[in-house]
Amino acid sequence: MKIIKYINTFAISLPFLILLTWPFFEEGAVIFALLSTMLTGLFQFSLTIKMLVDNPNDKELQYYTIGVFSFFILWLINHLIGYNSFITYLLCPAPLILAIYLSTIIYKKENK
């Protein structure tokens, strides 16, 4: 569980580490930091799959997985209907909320 915690901590800190290069790369640092958040999501979802394989009955991990799938289904629906403002505003904070939720699960399980 410690390795999972370290990988999650690295994945979350990666965008911030990239932002530290602002004095050298300016706008490029912001763009790469924003793009690295997708990598963070991929790392976190991969960690979730690994944790679900180890413990398939964990309700918190199942809720997280449902949240991820719901986010992408809602994103697809929003694209198909032409980007409804209300749905777009719902989708914007969802990745941050999912990242915080999974991090909370990981840190809670690591301290057990």
C-alpha cells in the first residue's frame, strides 16, 4: 500500500512540479501542467483497477470507478448534444473531486 501511496503522491504533485518551471518555459509550463493532469487521472485510474483486483468488494473503490465512468459518459453526452452549459459546469470540478476522493481512500487505507 505504501508504493500505491507514493505513486499517487507523485501523480498529484506532477502538475505542480511542472508549474515550477514557469520562469523558464512560461506559458508552456502551464500548458504541460494542464496536460499532465490527464496523466494523473490515468495513474489514479490504473491504481484503482489494481486495488479493485486485490479487493473487489471495496465499496469506496467501486464508487470511485462509477464516478469515473459517469464523468466520461456525461462528457460524451454533453458533446453529442452540443455542450450544454449546465453539464459543462458540472463536469469541470469532477476530475478534481475524483482525485481528492481517491487520494482520501488511499491515505485512509495506508494508515489502517
